[in-house]
Amino acid sequence: MPTCSVCKDEVDELKIVSVAGKKKKMCEDCADRAKESEAVAEESEAVVQQMMGFKGRR
């Protein structure tokens, strides 16, 4: 059985998720948590850029 690289649990199948530009194999629960944290990080970065008046591209 495959093992999740994040939580080290044995699972039926692994999902491939891109985290910080790197692809990682992890279970569905860890993949959901990674997607949520990535979305929060993007949104907080956008708020900080808006607060500082950043008008460039990202």
C-alpha cells in the first residue's frame, strides 16, 4: 500500500498536488489541507500588496 509523504499513513491511493511549485504525492486529506493553506497564503499576500500599494504583476 502507498504511504502519504506528509502524514506517513498508508492509504489506498495518493493524489499528486502542486505545493509551492513542487509536485508532491499525498493522501486526499493532506491534499485538501495543502490546497486550503495555499489559497489562504495567496489571499493574504494579495491583501498585503494592496495595503502597500503594489501595482506590479505577479
